[in-house]
Amino acid sequence: MKDLPFLPPLLRRPCPSPAALLPSALLPSALLPSALLPSALLPSALLKATALELAVLAGHVLLYPTGMYPTSVCPTGVTGERGTAPRPPGRPSAPPTTPPDATAPAGPPALPAEGDDHPPVVLLHGFIDNRSVFVLLRRSLARHGWRHLESLNYSPLTCDIRTAAELLGRHVEEICARTGHREVDIVGHSLGGLIARYYVQRLGGDQRVRTLITLGTPHGGTAVAPLASAHPIVRQMRTGSAPIEELRRPAPGCRTRFVSFWSELDRVIVPAEAACIDHPDLDAQNVRVTGIGHLALPVHPAVAAAVRQALESREPTAEASGTAGAA
């Protein structure tokens, strides 16, 4: 087990080994939405998590239209929202820039602004969602000094994880060219994390991605929502699909650091432990979140604090036998 000293108390839980996965005999009941299970069968924590999920869903329905329209259109074909947060007090400001002459020849790549310590952060949403899911996380990162924040939208008609990963790679190249940074960090929720991992592990994205943080991502596939499997990309998220199996292949020398947040109350990832990364070639830490479900992962303040600190952490974690841990 590895100690993760940067985690708040809510997240200081160990990730079980793959042997602790739910037996297949339990899957049918686990597939039922928690809101439909009899109250007598639900522990208090699950009832509270379900209430929080409903509240998050209601708020997200209100915010969803704000994320449908891009504030920028990039040459990759992926739409997104670019953010340059005000520089926190005490940090030197970047020198003023003059818009380039459209007729002038292209110059050398941009250089990072003075005092710009953090690489750009790319936020990638989940299935049938958009960039509005990250409004609170964006605000949290901006308040704590992150200046280059990119929220991407990919089409709900996207049918292939590989294609989406290729588009993500083109967008990352555009971000690096525009900001002058050689690397980016990525935070992906659910399917977004799977797309980002495929880009990093299978398409050479580890040359560009310093840290990949996933929130409720089905790294081992999910058995939930069989009726939704009519959509091709949902089938690719199921256990045993071709993309999931490709991610099990050797990945020697992968440079990216992975941090995967998962919750035992996640009713979308079945079994919940399938959101853990279990790969011998990857530098991966699995962080168990208690008391919240799938939808709350990108909006919960404790998760936001842990995401910030994971992005800032550069030192390797020490071996420990305590309860805080990662696989």
C-alpha cells in the first residue's frame, strides 16, 4: 500500500485488490438504480449518497444548456471552453501581448508566461454530458492559481473511444502550441477518463500528459445499464470490450502518472472497484472516495481539493501500512 499524504480524511481509504470484486451472483441487484431499491435494504450512507446524487442531477440539468455552446472552436473538431484565470496575488504578471498580424509569417511556438507554474489542465466530461459538469472544479482550480483551463466537448454521437482519443490528441497538440507548455494534465470524468487513458496508453499521449486523473472511470469495464448498450460507445465501456482489452496490454515505459478516484457507492460502475486501475506497467494510484456517488465526483469539494493536490504533487509517495492507500 502507498500512503497518500495529500488526501483529505474523506478520501483516505485503501483500494481493495482485484480479488475483492463483487461476485457475479450479486450483479443483478447491483444493476438496479439505488433510488428504486427498498429503503429498508439501503444503509444510511447509501440513502444520503442517493439524495446527493439527485440534488447534483437537478443542478446539472439547470446548468447543462450553458455547456452546449462552445466559447471557442479548435481546428481539431472538438469544441471547448478556454479559460485564463486571473493571476493570484503575489505572482508576477505576464507581460502584455500584442495580437499577431494575420499577414505575418508564423513565428516560434509560444513560451509559458513568467511565473506560470502549472501546465494546462484539460477537463473531459462523460457520456451524454458536456463541459458544464466541471463548472465547480474549474472555479476551484482557478481560485488556487491554475491559469490555463480547457473544458472540451465531444459529440454525444461519438461512437468510438479510439476516434475520440485521436481527436483529444490533436487538441492537446493545439493547446501546447498555443500556451508554450510541453505537457498538460487531464482530468476525465467517467467515459472522459477512458478516452484520455486510451490516448495516453495506446496513442503515445504519455509524451504530452504529465498526470491523468480519472473520476469514476470504468477502467475494467462496467456491467451497468444493459439497455443502453444499443449505443456503440456504451458497448465499448462494458467488461471485455475491445478497447478495455487493449488497455490491458503491456505499456512499458509509459511516462504519465495516473490517479483514479472511485467510490463504493458508484451505481454506474459495476462493480465499483472496476474504476480502479490495475496494470503492472502504469504508475497508478487508486483513491477510494466514501459517501458520494458517480455524479457527485466532479463537483464534491473534498474531491476537488484532492484533485488540486494530486496535480501539485511531484514527489513519489512512500510505502506505508496505514489506512490511506493506493493500489
